[in-house]
Amino acid sequence: MLNNKPSGQTWIRFIGLFTITAVLGACSSAPKQEETTSEAVPAPVVIAEAKPAPEMEAPPPPPPAEPVFRPDYPERYVVKKGDTLWDIAQRFLKDPWLWPKVWHINPEIRNPHLIYPGEVIALHYVEGKPYLTLEGVGGQPPPKGITTVKLSPTLRVRKLDSAIDTIPRSAIEPFLQRPRVVTEEELERAPYIVSSFEGHLISGEGGTIYARNITNTHIAAYDVVRPGDFYRDPETNEKLGLEVISLSDAHLIRGGDPATLVLSRTKMEVLNGDRLMPSEEQRMDFNFLPFPPAKSIDGQIISVFDALSQIGQYDVVVLNRGQRDGVETGNILAIYQQGREVFDSYRKGPVSRVQLPEERAGLLMVFRTYEKVSYALIMEATRAIHVNDRVTNP
């Protein structure tokens, strides 16, 4: 029989050949050194620490416009009883709030901001520029230009109450009843009426009431108040304050718990549970001059006095901007009405909505400020004004 098994020597040759082949295959499959170094090695990912974006500063207010006289302005005007500074300014200027830029007086006049019935306002030109001043003693313009001087007391005496007002006093008459804006905490801590004389639920003029939480007997005069509108910022939902309505004056006649008070100058019926707040002396200044804000203001009308749906001239509105925002008494702000949303049915494709641009609707003047809100009077209304309309520098 033939022996077909390989001999030992054959096995050794076979194994050696296999080993050489495997080694050669491994060498051929391994990458060359220069190829390894030439391949792109991914760079490590470096994550930079995110830096907070710098706070954006409020843009500066636009530069004030130059006064433009109306084409039909009078050269002389005699001030009448019942006039307001705004009314007179409208006779001369297209923008009445620019009145301070053309109003000049001489140093001997008693007060540069007060104008009285019977005085004559005249237009003069100094070095080609128009100026308004008073005729007569203290009102003649300087012959060689207008200079700024320090005022001093004079012998010319008049009651301040007889000077004309900047805005119509009757338009803000309701605010002479001293509404105020407080926080919820202030109202919660305030004394409250627990009962009235003989247990009546309603008290009025001359009535005796009993109140708790009056701890300071040195305060004798109080306002009886009731919560009104609660104000929130429509943009941030921040609590801006709570308006309280004055119902009556109250005078402390006996301390204790409860303390005894008597009502006077009652405007509305007083109920048990109404709050007492120390009387706030508020002498309304009707003789301020209108001027634009020193800072850039961008706010909204958030309420209207007496809850009217549409707002017109001489209505009182509440703004969501106050002292902390740079709003001051006398500031003039322009009102812009948001444009309507309409359908565009002329463009090819599906019908789309289009937001129309906002349009100027009027002017207002701030006459009372608090930390976060302000009260203002609508001075001009070229169209119906609504809550949420925007207010900004004129």
C-alpha cells in the first residue's frame, strides 16, 4: 500500500512555509510608518467657557426738535383768565411742549415760569431768532441778545394762585381727592375700621368710627381708603402697585385698641373693613413747564381713570413707567397706537396675516409720579387711544 501521509520532513516544510506566509501577510496588512504619520489625527475639541453677553444700555433719547412757529401765529397775545400755558403755546408753536426753548424773560421779572391774566406775550427777534417774552416792566427783550441771569426777589407781588396753569385744573380735579399707589404689604399693615358708633355698617360725614392697629398716636390725620385697580406690567407681569381710592378724612380723637376717630370731608360711604393711611399732603403743582424726558422712555398705557374703553383729550391715564425709569412731572410723551392685523388675500398661495405699522395717536403730559407708575393727562388725541398703546419720547 502506498503511504499517502506526509513525512515529518514534509510537515516541517509545510509549517515553515505557512509561518513565512503569515508573517508576510501581516507585514503587508500593517500600515507603513510614513502613512500612519500622514493620516489626519482629529484635534481635541476645546469647549470655550461661555461669557455672559454684555448688558445692553438703553439707547439715548432722540435729540429734541427745534421749535417751529405756526404759520398763523399772533405777534401779540393778551393772556385771559382760564387760559393755560399749553393753550397759549399752541397759538404760537406747532409743538407746544417746545415752549421753554422760545420763552425768555428779563431778570427783574418775578418768576420765569408764571404768567398772569392781562399780561401781553409778544414775539421778538434777536439776531434773527424768534423769542417770546412779556411786554411791559420786566418783559422787554435785551437789545443785544438774550443772556441767562440769576433771578432775585422783587417788589412785584401777586398771588401764585392767580397765575395761569400749565394744564386744565378741572381735567384732573378728581385727583385732588388724593388717590395714591401703595404696595399690598402697606395696605395689609394699615389700620382698619372694625365698627362705627351704634354699630352702623355705613358711616358718613361727622360719623364716629373705631379702628384697630393704630400704634402711633402722634399721627392725628388719616385718609380712609379702599383698594382700587391693581397694576401689573403687561410686558413682565411685575407688580407695579395698588391704587387706593380716598373715601374720607379721619381725625384721631382718642387712642387705644380700638382707637376712636371722626370722619370729615366724606366723598363716598365708609364701610367696616376700610383701611386708614396717614394723610398724604399733596399740593398739586399746576405751574410746571413741559419738557421731554432726559432718558429714553418706552412704556405703555396700562389703565385709564374711570375705566373708559376709549381715551381722548384730557382723560387721565396710568403708565407702567415711574421714577425709577426716569419719568418726571412735566414730561411730555408721544402716544403710538399699534397697527391692526389684516389679511393679505392678494398674494399667491395661502392667505397670510400682515401686521400694520404703529401710528402716532397723540401726546400726554405726566403730572404725578410714583416709583413704578405715573399718572398723565392726554393733551392731544389725533385718533382714539386705547389701553396698551405705547408711549415714548416725542
